[in-house]
Amino acid sequence: MLTLTGARAIVIDERTETSGDLQVVDGVVSEVPAPGAERLDVDGCVVTPGLVNAHHHLLQTAFRTLPGTRAVPMATWLPTMAAAYAQAGVDGELSSVAAAAGLAEALLCGVTTVADHHLTWPSDAERSLDIALGTVRAAELLGARLVFVRGSARDDPQVAATSAALLAESIEQSAMLQLAVGPAGVHSDGPETFRLLGEVAQRYGLRRRTQANEQVDVAIAQERYGRRPLDLLDDWGWLAPDVTLAHLCGVTDDEIARIAASGASATHAPGCDLPMGWGVAPVARLLDSGVRVGLGTSGGGSNDAGHLLADARLALQVAPLVGRPVSAREALALATSGSAAGLGRPELGHLRPGASADLCVWDVSGVADAGVADPVAGLLWASPGRRPRHVVVAGRVVVRDYVLQTADESAVVQDLRRRVGR
Ligand SMILES: [Zn+2]
């Protein structure tokens, strides 16, 4: 039980803002205070829903700024990263220490839910469970909400499907832990993988996620099939309401209309695609055509920070170049309710009564916010790289006064350093 008192502004959702107090009872936002609730002083702060990172590759947290991975075409980047994974040896321990670092960083940046699209798997289904459990346990320890996506990148289709089913049978899903499936894209996996993972999704009621229209995806779709990636996904049954498409760089108006008509959702990842030169999604055109758009950082191999608010700021800055400008509130909605919609999680990404009490408290009293007329818009426009003072997940304070409460931050760093030597 928690009572937040004295907020300068509380962003309830895209349309509603208030100020003053917010009540949390039994992990959800409540209209009435609970007797004996802990008081969290948020005097003069802005409260927002917790941020939802709809597209991360947590394993890559252990592989940031590697030589040969900056400013290179994706066709060079992919084998360079693959060689680094092979050298490190991807196992349950690496998945655990990388996820712990990535998730601790997420919480400290105000990201309360992370969708981890894991793409690096062993050739047998049994060992894949160790990798999934490494990530799952890190999330449990840190108190982060996790969506673990059993991805595939050139995996044997049958092994990928057997492994996805094993994960669904072995890992108990809850409000804190959701499973999903998703091939990396048509550039890496063929129709058989999409079909088999789609069957697993249907059998276990999992959502489907994939990536589309980055540089290499478009090139390989053309070369291998003479088609555009979205044509293939449509043919393969992957333009549907339970599917979220990450990246969507350079989609045409016709493709946007098809995505909108299909009910599929999108994840914008400008913090990866722009610096790498892999394209940019026309975010306002997607929004204006009715597509639900979330925001993701993508992984540490291409975007070395898991700082979703920084990428919301980048989305704001680049939007005018690919359509119309978006407002700070639209960009914040990408990182909250837009991402939650793509995960099929209507209880996340807003603070209406009954919502999961995932929230951030942003102190806007410092010099970086001095002179700011609109403190909610200022969250994005002012103070790049800002971090929240407090972060709450399911009613639990996981970051207090900028300090992680659920683990020793330096121990998380040391564990990763011991495993990968950096
Ligand atoms: Zn990605």
C-alpha cells in the first residue's frame, strides 16, 4: 500500500492529467486510500506510468560498443555480433547476468516492463530452457515485469517450435511474466518457422512478435523471394491483431494501410535504427492511420542504452523528417500505452483506477527544468538522459531516490564483468 502525495502533475493517460495524490492498493491504482499506506513524498514531481520497452534484446547488454559494430551495414553487423556470441558462449549464466544488467538499467531509467526478444539459442530445446530461466530469474530478482519472447534467427524450425512449447509448458506465466514467440524476421527465418511458431502461439495463447523492414530485411526479401517483407508476412499469416512488428523502417503508405487494416501493432525503435543508418519508421503516419505504435530500444548491440525516455525524445526529434511532428505527449504515449497495447496488456501503460501500479516519479525541480512552462512536455524536451527519482512496479518501490532497491547495482556490474571480461 502506497500513497503518493503532492505531485505537481500526474499523467493518467494520453488524455488525462491531474495533480496531487495517487493511491496504490494491492499493486493497483486505487481511487480510495488504504489505511496505513506508506507515504511516498513526490512533492513537486511529475508522476507518469512506468515506461514499457516493447523491443529489447537483453543479451546484447553484454556486447555494447564492440569493435566493428558501429556504422556498418546490417549485413556486416549480424555476423560480427554472431561471432561475439559464439566466443562468449551463450548459456543460462550469460543470459542471467546480461539480463540482470539490462533490467537493472531499465528500472533505473523508469522502464518497468521489458519485452526481451531473445534470438540466440542452442541447437537443442532442453538447453534453451536454461537460457530462458536465466532471464526470467533475473527479472524476478530485480522486480521488473518481463515479456520473454522465444525468438529465432536461422534456428531449425522444428527445434524452435519444440523449445517454444517447452518454455510454455515449463514457465508459469503471471502478471509479472508473459511469454511470446517471434522469428527475427523474413531475412532470417522461412515460412516453416513462422508457421510452427504461430502454431505454438495459438496452442498456448501467446502473442507473436517479429521485426520487419530494416535495411537487410528489405534487401533479403527482395533477393530471396522477389517480394517486400510485409507481403511475405501477410502470406505467412503474420499480419494479424496478435502480431507486433518492430522497426517498420521506410514502410509505404500502402503498407501502412495494410498494417492498419490487419490490426497488427508496431514498435518504433529509433535509438537503434537511426544511428546505425538502418532506416526510420514514419511514426506519425502509422499513428494517423490507426496503427497502435509502441516504442523499443532494441538491444545493446545497436543501441547501447536501454533508456527508453531518451528514445522517446529521439522519436520526437526525428518525426518531422518522416511525416508530421509528434507532441511530447504522443511520444510519451508510444513509450507507455502504445507499447502495452502491442503486448496485449491493457492494465499497463496508464494510471487509471485498476491499472497495475507501475509508475515513475520524475523530479523536475533542478536547473535542467528551470524555466520549463509545461513539466510534462519538459520530461522529453528538457534534460536528455534524465532518470526517475522513484520507480514503482506492481506497487513495490524498486528504485528509491535514484537507488535500485532490489539488488546491489555494483554487484550486477561485477557479475557481468566476471562472465564476459568487460
Ligand atoms: Zn531489434
